Amino acid sequence: MNYKGTVIRIFGVFLFLSIAWTLQGQIEEVATDTVIEKKKRLETRWLMLDVGYAGWAGPGFNTQLQDSLSRFQQGNGWSMHWNFQIFQQRVNLIQDKFNILYGFSMDFHRYSLSQKYALDGSGTTVVQPLSLDTFNVLYSRFNTFHFTVPLMLNYESHPDRKLLKSFRISLGAYGSMNLGAKARYKTVENGKVKDRGEFYVSTLRYGLLGEIGFGPATFYGRYGLSPFFASVRDNGYVMYPFEIGLKLGPYW
């Protein structure tokens, strides 16, 4: 399976649909500028996209990994997070301003390593970085795929004018399940190498989630409260995942 090609195609489709539906929402809002309709108690949005940076941090949210964790230091320019939201529902609590948000999404993470290491999934019983010191390394990356369920309390200052002047903030938590992982690296000597072995990524993950925005722009951030690797197999490599980025719509 061409993992990179599949991700790029899915990204393109979601980006196109997100932009189209956002523009449609803007046109509809302008057309009904003088008419404020009462919103439904339950609303659903389909096929939304978040794009941002995927990272991991040591205990105490230390992004400058020290000692043995330095093997996992990232090359930040190529570490990415794509969150394809299948759907999101909003339950109106009070006057359309206070709401409950929940949904279901697919998360793709790509962690780019800056050091000459790769994750080794070839029959090891614990997390084991593979040294590439004897090679001329062009890149080293680690990809994961999760299903995620978020739950947040949302506040919207102007629910009738979201795309123009409304401030919004959402706080909550998320839970996710790991469905797969892959290590990829490329050297001058051996070319591209792909490893789909056992990396002992935590099967279940949970953490905190927040969003803040104004008008058409909304930013998100997530921080994992559970370790990246399964505690019984982490071999002392204790790290916590986090993501920050921009939501591309469509908007409520």
C-alpha cells in the first residue's frame, strides 16, 4: 500500500470539501444577514479537517529531550498532524452560546527525527531505537494512525455571526485507539526502508483538548496524559504526545 500517496489523496479531498463548505457557509450567512434563525438543538457537521504539528515531550512538557530521550529529538519542519473528522455534533445547552461538542475522527501523525536513529520493530520485546550512525541518513520518520473521540464544552459569543465577528473557545478531553504504526527512513547506502513491526505504541490514549478562535480562524491544541509508548514496554523512553494546529472548517 502506498501510504504516502493515500494520505495525500485523502488530504486533498478533505481540503477541497472543507474550503467549499466554508465558502458556502459564508455566502449563506451574508444572504441571511438580517434574519437570525433559531438554531436546532442538535447539529451535525461532516468531513472536517485539522492540520498542524505533531510532537512529543518528556516529563514536565520538556520538548528539548535529554539523555537517552535525545534519540527521539524531532526535526520540527517535517513533523505533521492531520485530523480528518468524520463528523462532529453540537448539542445546544443555553441560547446557542454554550454547547457540547463531540464526534469521531481519524488521526495521522508523522514524527520526523533529527538524530541518526529510527524505531526498530524487528522482533524486539521493548522499545528500541535503531542506530544509523554508520549511514548517511537523508531522513528518519515514524508514522501512527488513530481513531479519536473528542468531548468538549464550547462557548460561542455571537452564534448568529460566527464567520464575521464571533469569539469561540472549547475545552475538554479526548480518547483514541492506535490502529497502526510504521517507521520509515532513507539512507544513501540502502535507499528507502519501511518497517511495520511491533513498536509498542500505547493502544489506548487519552488527554486534554482545547480550541480557540475568532471569525473564520480556529486553532486547536492537544496534550496526551498517557505516555506515547506502553509503560510495560517503554524501556525507559517515557514521552507524551501533543499537537497544535489550525482547523480548516467547515464552521458551525
